[in-house]
Amino acid sequence: MSRPSWDTYFMDIAHLVATRATCPRRSVGAVLVRDRRILATGYNGAPKGLPHCPEAGPDNDWPNGCMRAGHCIRSLHAEQNALLQAAMIGVPCDGSTMYVTCQPCNTCAKMLINAGVVRVIYEGDYPDPFSIELFREANLEVRLYRDGRLEKVELG
């Protein structure tokens, strides 16, 4: 019997979590893990209990859509939702690993650093090289997950 590696297992779960995303622009899933145990999950979308992107569509500018200055202003990112879920249930994030289906932005990078996450494994890209710089400055281990393998991310 062939079993997936732990990294593949958790990244596959992150992809499943992404199917719950409510932002039509991009579906992202995140899984927060420590000692091979899932602490919390998150996907991108509107805050709890609030409406999703309006019928006008996500690519229309505010006030008829969700976009302002090229960014969705309605959705939280998957990483943010995973950290908030952990906080809501009282689970500390120190020493954890974040598996995420897209490279974190610089805001999420700062939140991951402050939450005590020590390792980030992501798949896919996001046009924010500053987040990689933040991870380098904070001495986080960062890996790109590609084709079932981990590749070292050059951190500056």
C-alpha cells in the first residue's frame, strides 16, 4: 500500500479546504499543523455571517463589486481565517507549520510570524516578493510544494 508523505497529506487537505472558499476570484485553503496534527483550517471568504461578493461580481469596483485598488475588500485570506479559528478555540500556534495552496501575501506573512508559525509550505504563486523577504528576516523555514516534493525557496 502506497501512503502519501505528510506534506502531501496536509497539502491535499488544504486543497479540500479551498473548495469551501467563497471568493470567486481565487480559492485558497490553509491548514495549520503541529506534530502532524491539524490545529485549524481556513479558506478565503467574507467574514462569518456577512454576505459574499455581491451579484455584480468580484471584479467590479466598489460600491457594486468587491474590488478596490486591485484587491478584494470583502474577503479574509485563508491564512487569516486559520489563525482566527485557532484563536477562537484557544489553540496556540507556536511552533506550527502552515500549509497553504497559494503563497502568502505580506499581511498574512506578518500574521504568521507574530502567531509563532515557524514553517510555511505553499503551492502556487502570489505577486508579493515582500512576504518572502519578511519570512527571511524572521528566519522562517519556507518551502514551495511542487509535484509532491518540497523545494527550498530562496529568501533573499
